[in-house]
Amino acid sequence: MPLGPYASFIVTSYTLVVAVVLILIVWIAVDYRRQKARLRELEASGVVRRSGRSAADIR
């Protein structure tokens, strides 16, 4: 696949973009797990989410 005189720039750019996207995916997955663990800790300590209340509790 001939990319011309800019081949190194194009390949480097795509490589960096792929690396950044993969890092973001890993970061989001790790943060999701941390947030879920934090929610479990809070719920275990007695803190409840507002969205977890029923309609009868609100009135």
C-alpha cells in the first residue's frame, strides 16, 4: 500500500490514535470498576441512592 513520502507520518499518527483510544478504553473500564466498588461500599454502610427509593418514599 503506497503512502508516498508521508508514510511515516501517517503510520505514526494512526499508531498514536490507536494507542490513545486503547488507553481511554482501559481507563474507563478501570474507573467503572472503581465506581461500582465505591457504590457497594456506600450501600453497605447504609447510604442509599435517591433513584433507589420507591414512589411511596418520596411523598
